[in-house]
Amino acid sequence: MLESFVNNKLIQKKNMLIQSNLYPFFRAIGDTVGSKVYVKNQKQIMIGSNNYLGLTHHPYVKEKAIKAIEQFGTGCTGSRFLNGNLEMHEELEEKLAKFIGHKSALIFSTGMQANLGAISCIAGPRDCIISDLENHASIIDGTRLAYGTVFKYKHSNMNCLEEVLQNVKDKYQRKIIITDGVFSMTGTIANLTKIVELAKKYGALVYVDDAHGLGVLGHQGKGTINHFSVTSDVHINMGTFSKSFASIGGFISGSREVIDFIKHSARSFIFSASMPPAAVATVAACIDVVTQDPSVLANLWSNVNFMRHGYKEIGLYTYNSETPIIPIYVGDDLKALQVSSYLTEKGIFSTPVIAPAVKEGDALIRTSYMATHEKEDLAKVLEVFSEAKKLFELPSIYN
């Protein structure tokens, strides 16, 4: 029976890539210093991280995390529903709600659990969910757990979204539009202005997963809903702490009524141990930094614009990204793995994305940038990509 796992096509493909020295996953990082990492004792420039604000090594952030451990220990050893609810959990929720601009917030132990818990409990059997085709896997899994009927609309296609809304307007009690704020593979931003307009027209709720917009977009990094000035029109906003906020965990924000319902209904919240004290303190400290030190966001966008211009000069296709996520279109899966291997040899840690994470024939190198990147290192990255474009004949336009 166990042979069925050993002989699985997925495992066979993994073994083949390892033998060909093209396996790019589960690389063990031995140390991190700013925007550089060490893999097998080789120093590499990290351009595959979601640490957009570069706060994982910020002195103030680390100090707050250490103090939290000294006061509360390393964990809460229980769910918040029972014995794991600390005052600092509730203080962070109040801080997050104020930061986002919503009335209430609820923190989860991971971003995945936030989407699984919230989505699965807000859509009952008489409701429907209308989801962007390229939404994150946690949204997809959340919709699978929900009792409501699920419809999908073509990626960022507002005509398709309206067509679905038109078809379901009189058939369901509650209609919930769910979209990523920033799409994690291509770095493109959802058209929240139009989505909110359609939601009002057809009486739908709006749920935004802002994992990659939080800390990056909007005033002081308040996210995509702030970027579009639709905070009061988005009913549920979700974010994670494992990107800009240098920790682990997730949250949802919205009205007190909605958050209270999710708090007493979401199984992934009720039956999971609470965020450890150090993680909570880290997030609170990151909010302090981003709201009090404008140079952090300024440095981030200076680096993003530098790289965006550089890739354009080289002639690489970057999906017209508007965020710190700048994907490099490759097309072929094998070629994407070869490019990633070449970058590694040159001292650059990159992230190849192949099917099924993207459509067949849409393989890419997902690059992302931090406030702490140094221009000298970024110039080296551009130099190596310029070499890779010639060596691997990387396309200048999307097929």
C-alpha cells in the first residue's frame, strides 16, 4: 500500500528534479543578515521573500518580541476561547481595527486559518460566494468548507463579475464577492473601486484578502482598501502578519457584529492555540514602525521603482506589476527551473513558479523587494537577469 506514495507521479517528478539539480523547493537557509541569506554557506541576495518592509531584523521589533517572551513565556498553550486569551491579544485587535479603519478585528494563528475560518462560517446553505479565478489557495479551501454555492469569475474581469451577479441576484439570500487585494503571483491589484460599485448595485458583501497589500499600499501601509478609499465599503478585510509585519498569524476586520459572529463560529479560531506572545508583540511593534517612520515605506518604493525600471530596460515582461511583487515571465516550466538554478549559482535566491501554481505555459520567476535592499545588490540582480535573458532567451512580451 505504501508503494502507492513512492510511485506517485508527483514524487517521481520531485526525484527527477533533484537528480537533475533543478529542485528549487525546501532550501534550508542557515542564516539571514538583512536582505541576504546563507544557503549551504553561500551568501545569496534574497529576492524571493515577502518581508516587504524588512522589519524581521528591526531593533525595535526584536526588542518588543524579546520582552514579550520574558513576560509571558514562549506560548499560550491553549485556544483563546478557553485559556489562551491574553490582554495583549485584545490590545492588538483594537490596534489593528484602528489602523485599518474598521470597528473591530480578530486575530488568528495563521493567515490560512483566518480565511478558512471566516469564509467557511459566513456563507450558509442559502448564500453564495463569487470568487476571482486567481484567488489564493486559502480562499479556495475556505469556499470548499463553506455551505454556500460557489461561483467564479474570470480574473479581474469586471464584466464577467457583473454577469455572475446578474444571474444570482434573486436566487440567494447573501451574496459575497471575495477577491485578493494584491494577487500574489503577478503583483497586480484588484479593481476594488469597480467591485464595490457592483456590490452596491446587486446587494452583495465584499471580502478582501489583503495579505500582500497590508503594510505596502495605502497611507502608512493601511492596505488596498485604503489605497482605493473604500474602507467603509468593504465588509470584511483579511490580512496576514507573515509578510510586511514580520511574524506569523492573520486577522479579519469589519463591523463589530460580523467579527463577533465569526469569533463565536469559526472552527479554525475556536479550536486552534492562540498566537504566541512574541508574535503578537512583533505585529504591534511593526504597526508602530510603519506609522511613525515614513522612511520605511519610502525606501521600499524607491527600491521597487528602481527594479521596475531596470527590468523594463532589460526588456523582461513583468505583468505590469504595481507592487513590490515583480514577476518575470518565462513561459516554460523547465526553463523557469533552469533560470532559477542559474540565479542561485550567481548568488541570488529567487522563487520559480510553475504549474499548477500558474497555468501551464505561464511559468515565471517571482521576485519581490524589501525596504532594506541595498541599491548595489539590486544592481547586481539586474546584471544577472540581463545575462539570463540572453542565455535562456527570455521573452519580452507575454504570449
